Amino acid sequence: MDAEKRKRLEAAGWTLGNASDFLGLTPVEAELVELKTRLALFAKEQRRVSNLSQNALAKKMGSSQSRIAKIESGDPSVSLDLIVRALLTSGATRQELAQVIVGTN
């Protein structure tokens, strides 16, 4: 957002912030949300690169297609463990996971 627009909004009484401010997240909570989001997006990308359907990946994992959809959409009920399992099952390497975690991917 440009400075002029920011000034106009603030002059009109608006408070500007980000999602963390709006939700009242601690820095640790915000970092966890960011990490899970990056991993979920990478899970979808990795599945597609591996030429697997959600159904095929689910079968390889002993899970369901709907669970894979939840992983890829970043559903809050999905654990980091399950996201990592999906990534490894679809062919991601530990080095690729590390790049996503660090944010260099």
C-alpha cells in the first residue's frame, strides 16, 4: 500500500495491521501458521510434480482423499506430522523440506 493511501485511511480512523494483529497471534503462533501454510502449499505442489492424484497419494499413505485435500488446503485440524508424511510419501526429500521450513523455497 502506498504512503498516500495509508495516510488517507488513518485520517479516516482506520487502524492498519496484518492478519496476526487482527487475530491477536503471538509471534510463535504466527510463525507456526506461516510454516504450516508453506508446507501445505509445497505438499500440493509436490503431489502434482510426482504426478499423483489426491486419491493415489491417499492410498499410498493409507489415508483418504478428503484428508489429502485438508492437508493441501491448510486445514487447522491437520498435524505437522501428517503434512510431512504426505510430503515424504509423495517423494519430497529432507533437503527440500528444510528449504521450505527455512523459507528459501
